[in-house]
Amino acid sequence: MTAQGRTIVVMGTCGVGKTTLAAALARRTGRPFLEGDSFHPPQNVAAMRAQRPLTDEMRAGWLDAIAAAARATPGAIVSCSALKESYRDRLRAGIGPITLIHLYGDRALLAERMLARTDHFMPVSLLDSQLALLEPPAPGPDCLHLDVAAPTGRLVDAALAFLGAGVLSTHDMSDGGN
Ligand SMILES: Nc1ncnc2c1ncn2[C@@H]1O[C@H](COP(=O)(O)OP(=O)(O)OP(=O)(O)O)[C@@H](O)[C@H]1O
Ligand SMILES: O=C(O)[C@H](O)[C@@H](O)[C@H](O)[C@H](O)CO
């Protein structure tokens, strides 16, 4: 698969800004945006609302649903926590190679941003369980790590610089570039 057609997964713990960055990148590049949270079954959302962290079993079907949607939407920019390497492997198994943008930040900053958010089911009490579970991806050509202390515009610019000019062209994904 060419870099142009690759799925880009914006990952990290709750409150780190995945939705914000993935949506902004999608707007700038013209690529489709897939909101990972929208693929949770109702029982997962109910558990999180009730301050119960999801289990591997609860995440398995959700990751498979995201992978199926991404497979059907070449070049999509996906927001998905993808906290463990095994979860990312599950996404790769369904999608193929992916490019990761791993967002991270100080716990206090993430908690502050979550508390300021009024329109979201995720309670700040689950932040520590997510930080404990997080296995940051290994550095490499397929992964960018970004500290979210910077404003969104700066993060978008850094992501675009990392992804390269090819990220802007979506029309040649299925026809081999002709
Ligand atoms: N770079 C930034 N600077 C300042 N505020 C930000 C930044 N990125 C995101 N925010 C704000 O932080 C809050 C959390 O962002 P967002 O909802 O995008 O995170 P998320 O990782 O998708 O969270 P969740 O996984 O819990 O859905 C939002 O209120 C958002 O507006
Ligand atoms: O893996 C998980 O536990 C979930 O994906 C959570 O991360 C939430 O979906 C999200 O962070 C809250 O909006």
C-alpha cells in the first residue's frame, strides 16, 4: 500500500486530543475522518460512564469494527485510543500497515482538559487506568509522538510535516496514482 492510501491512527489516552487533532487533520488534508468512539457498542459506553475501565474482551469487537470501517475507507484519519501494542496489532490485522500519531501530555493537563469538557461520557476518574495501560509505540518511521501542550494548529503543522506532501492527495488511492 502506498503511503498516500494508508490509514492514519491518532492514538493516546482519554482527553489527549485525538478527536480534535484527527478532525483538524482531516479538514486540512481532505481525507475522511473516522471517530473511534462512535464504534463502541452501548454497553462499552455505559461501562465508561459508570467509571469502569474497558477490558481486553470489551475492546476486541470495538477494534474490529474500527478496522472494518477503515478498510472500507482508504486513507481515513482515525481517532482511536489503541493503548496497547496488541490493540494496534489487531488494527493492523484488519487494515494493513498504519501510520500512528501518538499524542501524550502531562497528567494534570489532560485532567484539566477533561474536566473542562462538558459534552463527553468519559469521566476523568478513568484517566489513571488509561495511563497505566498505555504502551507507547516504539519510535520509528511509521510513528510520530506529539506533546499536546502545544496548540492544535502547531500539532497539525507538525503532523503534516511528518506525513509529507502525499498526505494531501487522496484521489489517487485506488487507481495506482494515474
Ligand atoms: N492542543 C490542544 N490545546 C488545547 N486544548 C485542546 C487541545 N487538543 C484538545 N483540546 C481540548 O481538550 C479536550 C479533549 O480533547 P478531545 O476530546 O479531542 O480528546 P480525545 O483524546 O478525543 O478524548 P477522548 O478519548 O476522551 O474522547 C477538548 O475539550 C478539546 O477541545
Ligand atoms: O480504550 C478505551 O478505553 C476507550 O477507547 C476509551 O479510550 C474511550 O473510547 C475514550 O478515550 C473516551 O472517549
